[in-house]
Amino acid sequence: MTPFIQGFGMGGGLIVAIGAQNAFVLTQSVRRNHHLAVAALCIVCDMVMISLGVTGVGAMVASNPTLATIATWGGAAFLSWYGFNSFMSAIRGGSLEASGEAGKTLRHTLMLTLAVTLLNPHFYLDTIVLMGSISGQFPVPERYVFGMGAITASICWFISLSLGGQMLAPVFKREITWRILDGIVCLTMWGIAASLVRSALSA
């Protein structure tokens, strides 16, 4: 279960960061504007890109010891930096404003969803490059379990935003909520980074 838990923790930590996609999904949920279709499309995008990362980048990293070493230390450095940013964000506090124009039709709404998701370069960095690189530390069966953990985190998060939008919107507007969430993300990212360093040193 360790690869699954690491994948779930890392995927969840990357997904829940305050951003345009989460604000958009929450907006559609609050307004009941094709919110289930929006959440489903976000999940499908994550599933496709994480799978590409795990099977493509992950396989390439696993087959090359030099790339594996670079990916391990690079991933640990990135996660440490990401955790530090979450730590600073927890200190500053923040909020998620459910604002923006909602699409009037299903097609319009789904096109906006794709734009918010696919036009963000961090989306590809997180799902394909980072998830794929770190999954390369696991042998083939566990590598796919790691990817499933990340996909499960995506499913849980977007379903929660979609189905609980009206209830969650006031909560996500409170500064303390994001302080707690950022603190959890920080500890998760640092914990995974530490496990990568331990695996590199023991190799």
C-alpha cells in the first residue's frame, strides 16, 4: 500500500493548491452549472496525463539508472521547495474565491474547463513530468499502484468540490481552512521528499 499512499498524498497535495481550475470547478458547483460534467472532465484529464507520465516518463526513468538518480534528487528538491511554498502560504493565509463567468451551455462550460485545465503549464509539469519521474523509483507493479493513488486523489477531490460546492464554498473562503490545508500539503510533500532522499542514499 505504500506506493498507493505516496501517490495519493502527492497527487492530492498537487491538486488541492489554490488555482484557477479549483475556483472554476467550485463556481460551477455553487451555481449547479453542469458541475458533474465539469468534475468528470477534470478527472479524465488527470487520469490521461498521470497515466502518460507513469507509463511513459516513469518507464524511461526506471530503465536508466542515471535518469533515475536525477529524477529522485530532482523530485526531492522540487517537493521540498513545493512544501516550503505551502508552509509560507499557510503562514500568510489565503482564500479561494468562487468567482468568474459560468458557461450557459454544456459545450461552452466544457470548453472553458478544458481551457482552464490544459492551458496551465503547471498541469503538465505536475501530472506528466513530476508524477512520472517519481513513479520511476518503483518497479512496474508498484509504479502503476502509485499512479492509481494519484488518480484516486483526483477523483476524491473533484467529486468533493462538485457535490459539496454549496456547502464547501463558505468553508473555502475562510482563511483558516487554507492555513490548515496548506500545512497538510507542506507536511505531505516534505514527507515524500524525505522518503526519496532515503531511497537514494540506500541505493
